[in-house]
Amino acid sequence: MKPFPFILIFISGIISTSMAQKIAENQLPAPVVTAVHTQFPTAKDIKWETKKDHFKAAFKIDKREHDVWIDKTGVVTKHKEDFPKSELPDAVKKQVAASFKEYTIDDADKMETGGVVVYQLKLKDSKGERKVTFASDGKIQEKNPD
């Protein structure tokens, strides 16, 4: 037997077990399901995934996409929401205008982790795009070229 196919199968197995796995709602711990349905009662078409020590629920509320990460006890550890550019805090809009004059806001996400809210923006100009994370007060948290 040639070693190449065996190595390929072995690597594929490692990759697939480290990635998130889809899971049916009836296979989740009750506190996880209860947390999402209680905190997001109007969530539609919830899709569930599991990865190691947490679960992820992806759904829509009023046409906005949400991703929520929940631990096995039902505590929401992270919430990411597709966010309208028009509803960004004024401080964030002013910082974009001042620090990224040549860019326009292409997409915005509001993220909350541990009670801290940040806004991750995808900014575009004629040369490309980049992601920049801002605190609610407009301070730049992180800049990443895409």
C-alpha cells in the first residue's frame, strides 16, 4: 500500500474533527436551547453547530443575521449581529471619516463578548478592503487588511 493515500485520509480525518459539526436541536443540552429561545424568541430557522466546548446558533431576526456562541450550561459567550451602517454610533462614524477618509463602509457587524460591545467594519477603497474593529466610543481596537 502506498503511504500517500493513507496520509491524505489521516489528515482529512483530523481536519474534519477539528471543524464545527452541524447538530440537530433535539441533540443539544436543554440549557443551550432554552438560552437561545429565551433571549431571542423571534429567531427564525435556527441552524446549530457544535465545536469542542461550545455551541453556535445561526439565525435571522427581522432580516438581520445573528451568530450566537453558547457554552454547555446555557451562557451566551459571544453574539455577532449583522448591523445596519446607518445605526452605527456617531463616534464610530466620525472615527471612520477621520482615520479612513478614502474608504467607505461596505459591511458592519456588532459583536458582544463578556458585556463588551465592538463594531467590526469591512471598509473598501479603490485598492481593496480591510476589516477594522472599533469600540462603541470610536476607538480603533484592531486593523486587519483583508
